[in-house]
Amino acid sequence: MTVTLPPDSPGIETAAGLLRAGQLVAFPTETVYGLGGDARSDAAVAGIYAAKGRPSFNPLIVHLPDLLAVEGLAEVGPNARLLARAFWPGPLTLVLPLRAGVGLSPLVTAGLKTVAVRVPAHPLAQALLRAFAGPVAAPSANPSGGVSPTRADHVLAGLAGRIAAVLDGGPCAVGLESTIVLADPEPVVLRPGGVPVEALAALLGRPIRQDADDGRPTAPGQLASHYAPVAGVRLNATMPAPGEVLVGFGAVQGALTLSERGDLAEAATRLFQTLREADALAGPGGTIAFAPIPDTGLGRAINDRLRRAAAPRG
């Protein structure tokens, strides 16, 4: 049975105690809900993979409360330090060289010599990390390849009975997963997300290359087919085909909309909830059509998620 914990001190302490006991706890971040387990425990990390049905070659993000804690696990290069100081806590994940002998489960890194780390901004996530006082591995709290959860009920819809608890912090503010960056020696965006690529480039004073997908993940969230609803997905639609559910944006109106006023921040916040609603309307065998989204700023991350939702599934 999965229990729902309130966002107060007793709820946080209960969640931290479950993590110490090797159990899995879903908790809110500003991006999406994460499925947390002790990153030092092989059993807990294996439990995350089992609960999600996640391929074992797909690494996990480790959540920590601050940069000092990150430095205890990984080597922070000059570009990474600049980005961390500017965007942490917040929706940025850095892929860093893993220090030897830090006690992290090798299942977290999926055999890589790097580790993906993030310092979340959500006050409940911060409180839980400080109460637990250790690294927490936490991918999105949904079955692997499915739509990411932005509310506690989304978590329960996919994982009830598979995990110990959900710490309910209400809806997530950003609604898109973190931007993932390999910062040193030359910065590369491995996954667009809640921090726009333009903001990273402006801080570093140089263009930032975006990694080409070769099929094997070097960081979390790089599988080609991901965020997939049951229904099919068609992109860049201005009119629905017969039987399709059109999700609008700006001037393109549909049965649902990501943002009537064409606001990319609003669209990012609403993306996964709208994808779930459209999937329910379309039903098995149906199709969801999405209006064009500008490929700038947060639009890059939205389009990345939509392309993965529309990718062939195998």
C-alpha cells in the first residue's frame, strides 16, 4: 500500500525515515515529482528500476541539498561551478566526473564514470534532502517511458502499490524536467529542460552545442521514445484529422490548449497534465495532434518532449 504524506514536519520525517529504511518515496520538485531512493543502496536503486520498469542502462539523477554536498560526490569544473552558482537551486542537472570511493551505488550511474546531479529548489524537496542527510536518486515518478507526473495523483495513477509513499506538495511549478548539461571541458546540452539553453549560453559567453542522440543514454531522459501516452501523437498540426484530439497553442485552438495566449512558460507548466487529459480523450487507438510550438527558449524543451512522445515505440 502506498501512503500519501502531508507537506509538514511529521510528513517529511516519515518520508526521510522510509528512505533510511531502503524504501521508495515520491516527492515534489519544481520540475516534476521524483521517485526517491537512497543512492548509496543497491537494493533501493534496484527498487527504483523495478518500480518504474526502467531499462538498467538509463542512469539516474542524484538529488542533493547544495553545492557543498555535490562536491562530496563529484568533481566540479569551472564551467559547472559557474552554472551551479547561477542556476542552483533550480531545474538544472550537471553531469560531472564521479569521485572514487564515495559509496554511490554503481546502479545509479549505469556503469558510467560520471554522475548526474541536481539541487532542487522546491522547499519540500530541500526539507526532505536535509532531513535524510544523504544523496537521493530520483528519476521521474512514473512508469518508464510514460508521461511525467506533476501532481501527487499522477504518481499514484502509475505507481500505487509499488512504492512506500508520496509526499504531496501540490502541483509542480515548472512542469518540465531539468536541463541536463555536460559542462566541462566544453559545455554540451544533453537534454533541454527548465533552464533555457539561451540562458546557459549567455552566462558562459559562448554557444552551447546540443548533443545528437546516438541511442545509448549518457544521461537521464535521453531514450528516443519517452513521455509516451497510450494514444499516438502527431506534431505541428493546425487542424485535427477526423477523430484526433487537437491540443492548441496560441492562435491554433483545439479541444485542449497548452496556452491560449501563446506563453511558453504556461505551456511548459501544463504540458504533462494536458498530455494526460488528451490521452484520456483520445483513448486506445486514438491520436493526439499538437499545434506548432516555437523552438526557442522553453519551446525547445517542450518540442523535445513532444518528439519523444511521438517517437516509434518498440
